[in-house]
Amino acid sequence: MSGNTVAFLDTGAGKTLIAGLLLRSYAHRVRKPARDFAVFLVPTRVLVEQQARVIEAHTDLRVSKFTGDMGVDFW
């Protein structure tokens, strides 16, 4: 894959699954000792939890969750 891709789909159409499968296919690039990493941005805390569960279920990657109520604006 080269460049960026935008998936514009209705709610419940599988955007999260697509992202999880893409991360799984590129997992070799973000495993240690590689310096690469993946960032998955979502607008709400509920989606942070949902996306993290899907990524954990479909990949063997380590998932960290960061939300605004953790004071991340002040890091």
C-alpha cells in the first residue's frame, strides 16, 4: 500500500474490522525492535475502548489506550 486511504462507510459497515485487518497485515513493521508504531485516533472514549478490543482480538500487537481524561493534553 502506498499513500493514504479513506474508508467512508455507514455505522456498523466494518470500518473497525478493516482497520484491524490492515494493522494485522502490517504488524511486522511495528513489532519491536522496529521503531515504527501505529496510531489509531478516534473522537470518543467509548470508541477508544471499542477499537482497542478489536485490535487486540485481531492482532498480537500491544495496545495502549490514551484518553483526554488522563490529562494527555499536559504531557
